[in-house]
Amino acid sequence: TRLLNVSRKVLNTMYCLGMAYQLTGDMKYVDRAWIDLKAVSEFSDWHPIHALDPAEMGAAVAIGYDWMYHAFTPEQRAIIEEGVFNNFFYVAANSYQYKKGQLVSAFNTEMNHNLIVSSGVGITAMAFMDVYPDIATYLLSRSIHSIGKALVNYGPEGAWVEGPHYWEYSTQYTTKYLSSLDSVLGTSFGLDLTQGLDIAAEFILKTQSDVGIFNYGDGNIAHQFVPEILWLANKYGLKDVPAALVNLSQLKYANQEDNALF
């Protein structure tokens, strides 16, 4: 029993609808997003027994809330805010402070779960910091500390010990987190200086061929098209990466999120 597929569906939807609203100003996209945001905000929980489920749901809600904030009524925002507090903030704070709950192992591991969960916590904390300044500041500071335990595994060559498929999953959230820190706070607190991050985009491109990817770890041979590496390319001045990604992908992506981010 998992909620992860629901969390990811909401994340894809929020990117798609959020971008459509930002580009057009049409309230029909906000109205559709509200249906999902209201529903998940009123869930009894976000399945904290598996850390990825609430982490990705938190990120999804944060994106929808932030990208369409001024279009929601105060009453709608209040429902979303309460849902985030009850289903994610409380759980994450309890795990950080009292070392209790299912998120604890994610915060302490050096593998992909740390990057996804710490990033989910940090992104959500930044989105709701005006509403819950004390707990959001606490969660953000703890996420900055915990994510460093796993980021080091990008060194020294930008690779990932669990293979390119988990590289893709990890890097999705790493770039979301670092870019959010830069845009919200104007700094990523030195996390962007982690060895290997500056050439990570080149790594994932060089592991791929015309027929597939070098699938060490437990992944398959399917290509990995990661629009987030465009942020890495811009951040670290990798001028050849955007063209290489376009050539590899032929502008075909797996889901709504990839299309929106590209």
C-alpha cells in the first residue's frame, strides 16, 4: 500500500496547471488545481510510513500553492496550509526533533531517499514560511543539514552510486531544492559547491547512447531525459549541455512535469 503514485500525479498536475496559469492568467487552470489541492489537503494523512510519499506530496502542494497563490481565495489557502501542517510539517518536525517516525531513516541515509525527502521538506518549508515561520524555519535549517549527508555521493565525477535511474530521481529533487534556495533566500548555503555537482549534467549525458543507457545499479536501459539538467548547465556554465539534451530527447518527454520544466 503506497501513496507515492498519487503524490507524483499531483506533482505532475501542479507543474502543468501552474505553468498554464502563469502563461495565460486563465482561472480555469486554478479551478482545476484546487480540486486536487483540496482533496489531498483533507486526506487523513500522506502515508508517512514511507518517507517518499509525504515528501513528494509536500513538494506537489508547495508548487501548486506557490505558482497560483494570488488566484486562490484566503479560505482556499487556509485549507491548503492546514493540510500541509497536519500531514507533513508535524510529521517532519517530529522526526527531526525527537528522532521518531518513518522519516528518520531518510534523513540519515546517504542514498536517494535523503535527497528526495530533505528536498521535499525544504521546498515545502519555503513555500509556507510566511504562514508558519517558526516550524518552517526549523524544518528548512534541518533539511540543509541533513541533505549534505547524501549530496557528497555526487563526487568526484557527478555520478551516483545507485545508478543512472536513481541519479535521475535524486537530481530532480536536488535541483528543485537548490534552485528554490537561490530564488527564495538568495543563497544555497554552499550546497551548490558539493564536489561533482558542477559536472553532474555531463555525466548523465555521457552514460547514454543511441540505444539506451549504461544501467549499472538496478535500473533498466531506458534513456533518461532530465530537464532539470538545464538548471545545472546554467548554474555551472556548461554551454554544450542544452543542445545535447535537445538532441538526445528530440523534444519528447515522459510526462507533464518534464514538458513543463523543459
